[in-house]
Amino acid sequence: MSEIDTLIHARWIIPVNSSRDILEHHSLAIHDGKILAILPRAEAEQQYQPKQIKDLKGHALIPGFVNTHGHAAMSLMRGKADDLELMDWLNNHIWPTEAKWVNEQFVHDGTRLAIAEMLRSGTTTFSDNYFFPDVSAATAHEAGIRCQIAFPVIDFANRWAKDAEQHLHKGLEVNDQFRNQPLVNVAFGPHSPYAVSEDALRQVAVLSDQLDLPVQMHICETADEVSQIRERTGKRPVHYLEELGLLTPRLQCVHMTQLNDDDIRRIAEYGCHILHCPESNLKLGSGFCEVTRLKKEGINVALGTDGCASNNDLDMLGEMRTAALLAKVVGKDMSSMGAYEALECATLNGAKALGLDATTGSLEVGKSADITAIDLDVLECAPLYNPASQIVYASTRNQVSHVWVEGQLLLDDRNLTRMHESELIETARDWHHKITSKA
Ligand SMILES: [Zn+2]
């Protein structure tokens, strides 16, 4: 018998592999943070002597969710301004609050709260785009969750940087600082075609090519943005970005609710990724991303929650269900985004978009043990014909019981192992008090 770190016995394992398997009564062996084997339970019991065993009799193991787009620290503004149009929401509520309150402590506390919420809903990798990215990266590293830190590049001054040039300079320092942290990946996060100058966008294109770093940007979020860019440049946003050299397989396009045939052709041709954030698009009334069409063109579509202030949660199970339902209406195709496909969008496609699919996104031997367990032995999921369907269409995040990142157990029977819930709630209350009493 060989000694290993952890052996998980599960009722189902949904590896999210190319053959779309659903394994029953299998076990997953973890050693040195990696998936060592996935095999029938009886064989696993004969073969391995684990230091830790989890016997999850009514659970499904899936790859941890990859939340490809968000602004973690904005969790401290959850519910502060709702039911508004995007530019009104940004100009009159979010940006003024940020100008007044965002500092290192805000980012630390908000990011921690967001990470706790994400772990408790099964996310093992998240992408962040926010001020003080060095603080977000350090907070994620300390929490043990995998992340992509897309450092912001924006023209206007804020407490982190005064102009686009300084954003780039400080962002590249963050890249150097976290170069040797395997859980932290750094990317460029130019805000949008309308909030970053042409010069700065050209610089991002050149630097991302030189350093082989991804670029994540809000693109074609609203119809207004498209008109604004067309007025300024004579081109639609996607065409404009093509001319700046930004359309590459490293580009992660967030939202994309306003695409025409020409835009879709360019995105497919360059192999850019689309990060679909349906709940944020719905809440801000931005429009619909035509996922069914994009997928038919072979474009990789992944899911993100966006920031908590426009969602208002960081729940990938909820996002996945919304995406699956919406795809049928928008694509006028009931078979569009079936349950297994929705799981792919929330896991493996996200890892592909972030360039992390060799490491995470599916449960396969040799990949990192980034795993989420969902308890399906509950009356809300009875009877159970198909666990993938039950996860996508009938489960809530309260059923997420265990989460491992790189083999480390970060959520144990719904308890966070490295953070205290009561402390997180207390800190959020303090911020609420500060922000509202002096606003
Ligand atoms: Zn966003």
C-alpha cells in the first residue's frame, strides 16, 4: 500500500473531461497537492494508505469553480446602490464611494470577505481587477485560494495610481513581487476601451506580448459604450482593439453583450476568450451575451460573477444556472448550454480563458487538487436521475460542503479552515458603519 495525503470517497465524481464522464462510487487520491488517481472505491481502499480520509457518501466531486471576472473588494459595497443604469451606477455611486474609501485596508478586508464567500460557494480560482492589486494578491495567497490578479489600468487618478502610466508601472511591480507564488497569476486589467487612452492600450498590447501575460478588459458591455467608441475612433470597440494589437488568444473579453457578426468573426479568428457575466448584465440592464452563437463559432466562453456590487453575490452555482437558462431564451435553442456544458463553462472553460487549464479546471490525474464537494443527499435534490442536472438546476451554494485548493482543505463541512466567519461579518459591519455615517 502506498502512503498518500488524502483519499476522498464520493458517491459521484464529475471530472469535466472530454468524454463527459460521471463516475459512481469512485475515489480520488491526492498527494503533494496533485490528483494522483481517480479509481473505483474498492481498488482505492486496497491501494492507498491515506493520512486523511473523507467519506462523502451522498456527494458529487467536481472541479472547483473558476470565477473568471470580479472586483473582490467591492463586496464591501454589496447592496449600496442597486437598480440603476451602468453609467449612473458608476459615476454617481460606485466611483465616488471608491474615491473616498478605497485604501489598502478596504481592499484587504473586502477581498477577504469575497474569498470567504467564494470558497463557501465552491470557487477555487478567481480573477480580480481592483485597486491595490498587491494587497489582493497577498490576501489571496494568505487564504490559499488560486487567483488571477488583473491589475487595473485606467486613465483617472485614484488612491493607488495617478495615471495610466503609473498603473502600468506599479502593476508590473506586482508581477515581479508574486512571480514565485504558484497560486498567484498576474494579468493586465485595462478597464475598458472608454476608460483607457489609446496610448496606454497600445502599451498594454506590447507589454502583454513581451511578457506573455493575459489581458482582461470589459468590452462591449453596453450599447452606449459602442456608440461612444465609434464616435471617438470611427470603429466599433472590437475593431478598434484589433488595430491596437490587443486581439490575441491572451485577451479575456468581459461581458460582450453588443456584438455584431463582424465582431464575432474577429473574436473567433484571433482566439480571444469571452467571460460571460449574466447576472451583472441582467442587473445593470446591459443586454445579453449571445453564448449559443459564440460557442457555435468555436469561441471559448467562461463564466464570472463580476463584482458583488452589481450581482449581488459571488455564487458560481447561481451564475451557472442563470447562464444555462438564459442561453435557451437568447439562443432560441433549448439544447443550448445543457447541464454538463454549463459545468464546463464554470470550470474548465474558465481555466482555459485564464491560461491555467494545464493546472486546474478539471479533475484529471496530474492536475492540481482543486476540488469542490456538493452534498446531493438532500430532499431538494430528490429523486436524483442525473447529478450534473441536479447541480446546475436544483442545487444552491449551501450544499457546497468541502473545498480543496492544491490539496489543502479550505472548507470542511461548510466551515472555513483558515478564516473566522464571525470576524469577517464584524469587519464588514464596521465598514458599513464607516461608509454610511460619514457619507
Ligand atoms: Zn467588472
